Amino acid sequence: MLARKKNFFVIIESTFFIGITYVAVYNEVKDFLKKTPTHSEKSLKTSDIQNCLPFLHSWKDSDFDKYHHIARPSESERLGLIFATAIITGLAITCSSSPFTNARTVIMTNPGKFTGLLPALGHIWKTNGPLGFFRGFSAQWARLGPYALIQFCCWEQLRYYAGLKPI
């Protein structure tokens, strides 16, 4: 019974960590996309790379006045920002978690062969090289991309209709 209780708390802990990681990445990506080239504050002004690619800046959200946008965003502009941010967040989370997902798969398919995560990662490196860490990447992104999209669209819409500031 004690072992089951310990496993339960390990699952809760990892789920909590993953959830916080999702929100942190989502928040950073969204703030990055809302920066404007004409802003006087350096932290809210676009970088040189963003200035070269116009779709990487000046997205409007409910906090449009913070970024010196003149008008409130339309529903389609606000939802476009949420959609783009969620997809990029899914991509970032997939990139960062793919090696560990593949190591977990190697451990589960070879019971008793590996003593932990590091030996499994070493095995992947030796047998498949660095690209081995990203095997099945499209399938992982196909799982995490829509998950992030649905999760953040729901959260943002609920916050919007409740009159709360966006994430």
C-alpha cells in the first residue's frame, strides 16, 4: 500500500511540473508575439529578428494598452494569437520532452536492461545518434500540439468571459 501511495504522489508531482512548464512556455511565447517595434520600454520592444519577420510581432490581446496598441483587438485577432501561441507552445514542449519520452519508451520495451534515464539516453545516442532523441517527433507533436491548443483556447476564453486578464 505504501508503494502505491508513493507512486501516486510521483505521478501528481510530474503532472504538476508538466502543467507549470506548459503555462510558463505559453506565457513567454505569447509575450514574445505581443512585442511592438515602436515601444519605448526595451523589454516590450521587438528584436532585430522579429522586425525581419512581421508575423512574429504586434499581435493584439486584451492587454493591448500595455503594448501601446491603439485599438482593442478583434475576436479573430485575439483568437489568432491564442491559436499561434498554443501551437508554438506544443512545438516547444515536444522539442524539450522528446528525448525523455523516447528514453522512457526504451526503458519500457527492455525491462531490467536499464537502471535509469541516463543509461537509456546513452543507449539512444549510441544506437541512433542525436536524431534518435527525436524519433517519432511528428507523432509526439500531433499529440501535444492539439492538447495545448484545446487547453489554452479554453483557459483564455474562460478568462476573457470572466473579465480576467489574459495569461
